Amino acid sequence: MILASRSDSGAKRVARAALALLYVIAGVMHLVSPDIFVKITPGWVPWPQQVILATGMAELAGALALAQPWSQGLRRLAGAALALYALCVFPANIHHFAMDMARPDHGWGLAYHLPRMALQPLLIWLALWSSGALPMRKRG
């Protein structure tokens, strides 16, 4: 069964599949429409075009590693890497939020940016939890 492991719950498999799909979509978007992302990249990021293409490839690689059914270790590594990735792109999300709020029409607006900001920590946790990268505690 794809995305399965003996120790996995159904909820973890569903979460992994949803995250993998999300990162495939994001990765493809970064590769086919990089200019959208270059526009919201903070000015301190060097070589923004190349960084956007590299992040698209990283999202695709992470999604594939997270979804593969053969190696639990690779899934854990992918979960940790995608969590770190989500943490690293958070400044770009803040930058995009600030850029939009500075526009007279507020760009995408609060209805887009506030949930996006609030969901970023959830994406980080979900990548770690669904992949098994979080250390397990013994109940006792």
C-alpha cells in the first residue's frame, strides 16, 4: 500500500498524502511560474530566480520522499527537511504579507495572509508528525 508503514495510523497516511500533494502542486508552480514567487522574494535573498527554481525542485523531492512506501528513514528525513523548508520560507511569507498590506488595495488581503501565517506552524508540525520524524514518547 502506498504511503504505508506497519506502525502508521490511517491519519498519518492521509496527512502524508495531503502534504505530498500540496508540495507537488507548490513545486510545480515554482517551476512553471517562477515570476510569481520572485516578486514576493525578499530583497536580501541572492539570485532569486535560481532560489525559486531550487525550492520548487526541493518541494518535489520532499513530496516524493514523503510519499514513497519503501523507506521509513527516507520519509522521516523528508518530514524533517520539509519542516525546515517551511520554517525557512516563513520570512518570504511575512515579506509578501507586508508588501500586500502596503498596497492601496491590500493585494490578497487579510483573508489570505492571516490563515497562511497561522497555518505555517501547522505545516511544520504536520511534516514532522506524519513522517514519524518526531521522537516518540513512552506513556507511563
